Amino acid sequence: MSSPILVPAAQLQTFVSALFVNAGMQPSAADTVAQALVWAELRGIDTHGLSRVSFYLNFMHKGIIKTQPTFKVLQDTVAVQVLEADASAGAVAMQQACAQAMDKARAVGLGLVMVRDTTHTGALGYFTQQMARQGMVGVAFAASLPLMAYHGASAAGVSTAPLSIAVPAPHGEPMILDMASGAVSMGQLKQAKIFNSPLAPGLALDAQGQPTTDPQQATIPMPMSGPKGSGLALMFEMMASLVMMNPIIADYLSDKPGGRRHRQNAWVLALDVARFCPLDQFIQELERTVASIKQLPTADPEGALLMPGERGQACYAQRVHAGIPMPMNLIKELSELANARGMTVPW
């Protein structure tokens, strides 16, 4: 297998943005989506990075992702807003939701924006990080189509329920938790298929609902920690979908007309730390807490205790300097997309 090609992040971002503009997206929106995808690559979240470009372009071609959506504020209070996203690109809707949530948090201490009817929201840490850099506790989660098995079921019944929480930390680099409730993500299953990498037991089911370690047969992720993972995913549906009267799971599983089209709902919440305690003191206490955990004995004498997002930040620093490693299968895929549009590639 050929070694990956290293490509500077800025060049990739310009290239991906141009692909989306070519597909009919406004330049500012295309830049937002491209930035989110490249950020995921820089952090080592390759499953939510450039491998999603062809997926997004296909959805734009089919009209599943609208390139010219009409945003509407359906409800608005001092602390809460309901934003109708009109099937926009997920990153565009989430970016707008972040800005509104922070405005409300600055005014009253806490801001929540509920995003109705968007599309794939991507790596949520990209958005919570922005809020944490503004002195906020940032929280984001999303509900989507049933992709993951409900605990005890042999079929997909809930979403993989992505969740991110970020808090301000020293030197302007927030502490970021970015996770999903699946034992494995759909993106990881796709990567395992591409590279024919065997899966560990307990991660996935095949199309018949049987446990499998064969990457070519695996189609349904198992929930993380059994009932805890699937329960969390179900509660996200209750909070992000039912509250806004945009149910996803029931429509999908009942075969309601149109119920299987791709869509997501989300929450974006910002809490202004300085409204409740001095920000510098919060950061000092965070440092003290981290130091107290890092001095604990390790189960592996050669191992280290990592904080949420620490591995991703190290990857970010390395890839910003050296470039983003592009595997040959992804190079081929993106090259074909560019050639079909008469565009040059950055490698």
C-alpha cells in the first residue's frame, strides 16, 4: 500500500471550498464547511474529515443538502432560540447557532439554540471549541437517522448520538470532549471496509443483525456500554427532535413517506463562565484539577494519562506543521471529483 501524501491544510481547505462553490454553495458557506472538515483532519478525526466531501457533494446533487437554504427563527426568547435550518449544510447551521448561543449567553449567562432540520453536523468539537475560546462552556449534540443498534435489538434503532463539550483552558487551547455513543462510528466502519481491517468483537452487527468482526459485513454499530449508549441516543432524539416537532426515529422506523430522507436536529448551548466566576480563576482551578489527575498512578507504567482532546491537539500541532496525510484511496476519490469539474488538485 502506498504511503499517504502530505498536503498543507490551507491548500486542502481552498480546494474543498472550491468544490462546494462549484456545486452551487455560496462562497462563505463553502468556506465554513471546508474549514470544519479540514479541522477534523487536523485533529485526527479522519472519519469526519475529507472522506465526507464526496458524500456532501452527492447530497447537494440530490437536493438533500440545500446549497441555498432559507434560515428562519421559529421561536426566540432571551435565552433560547429555535432555528429552522431548511436542510442546510450542517456546518453552516451549527456555525450560526454558535454565534446566536454566545450572544444570548453574554446577555443572560446561558444561551441555547435548537437547530431544526439540518444535515450532517460533522465533528462537533469544531463548534464547541469556538465557544470555549470565547470564555464559554460549549455543549453540542445532534440527533439523526437510526444507524446504531438499540441495546438488545438486532437492527438499527437510534442514532450514534454525537456529543461535544468544551471548556476554556490555559493558553487559549480549550479542553474538548468529542464523542459519540456508538462503540464504533459509521465513519470507522467505512474506513475498516476500505482497508479491510478486522473489527474487534462487540463493535458491529451485519445486515442480518448478527455480531461480526468482518469489516465487509459490518453495517450496524453497537452502542457504547450497552443500554447507556443507546439510552443516551434515545434521549437526544427526545430533546433535539421531539421538542421541535421534527421526529426522526419514529418516522424512519414506521416507513412514513419521506421519513427516511437524511436529516438531523441539534442543540448548541453556551454558558458564559465569567457570569458565575472569574474566568482566570476557573482556568487556574482547571489546571489544578488536571494536575491532580495526571499525578495518579497509571495502569500501564509506560503510559500517560491524557485529558479530553489532548491527543487531538497534539495531532493538530503535528499536522499543521507537516501537512495532512492523504491516503491514496482518498487522493484518487478527490482527484476524480476535481477532474470531472475541470479543477486542479493541490497535490
